[in-house]
Amino acid sequence: SGASTGTDCVVPCALPPLLDRMPLDTRGTVVALSVEDRWVRVRTTKGEEMILMRLSDAIREVGSTAGLQVHRSHWVAVDQVTAATRKGDGGTLSLTHGPDIPVSRANVAKIKEAGLLPR
């Protein structure tokens, strides 16, 4: 029979655990994570929040969100990147929300492999 069990999900059913740390009004699609001192600025499509945690822990808590750590202080969700440009030895990523994110020289190959920069 074609009866639905109610668990069929076209999009992921579970929100990234990281969003549980944020106020309801800022819980949207994760756009980027940026370190500032010991805090991580979590940017979503609905706003941003500063959370006291390590970047590595925040990256683990984005769950199934496809993304890349493009700098020691920055992680981006791949589907939120609107443009990528080379800048000196590194690069810059423009995102759907908020300021641009720098790409370190060591991570330029990573964004090329992801198809964000031409090879």
C-alpha cells in the first residue's frame, strides 16, 4: 500500500543540533560560522548569534549541512555561496547573507574541488 508513515522527508527531518543553541527567531538555514575570540558567530538565513564554543564543535553540530572550512576561523555552507573570487594567494567567498568570508591560501584547492572557483 502507498500509505505514508509520516517519516518520509524530502528535506532533512532533523535540524542541525547547532540551531538548538540559538533563539527561535534566528534559526534558519546555516550560512557560515566565524570565530571571534572564544565565540563562534553562527550566521543563518534568519540572523546571527554569538555562541561560546570551539569552531570544531560548531562544525560538528551543523549536522548534514554540506560545507567547507575555508580558513582557520571560517566555515561556509556550500549552497549559500553566491560567488567566489581569487584575492592574492587566497580568495573571498560571497554568501547569501552577511559579509564576505576570506579563503586562506591553503584552502583554495578545496574550494576549487567543490566547484566554487574555476580550476
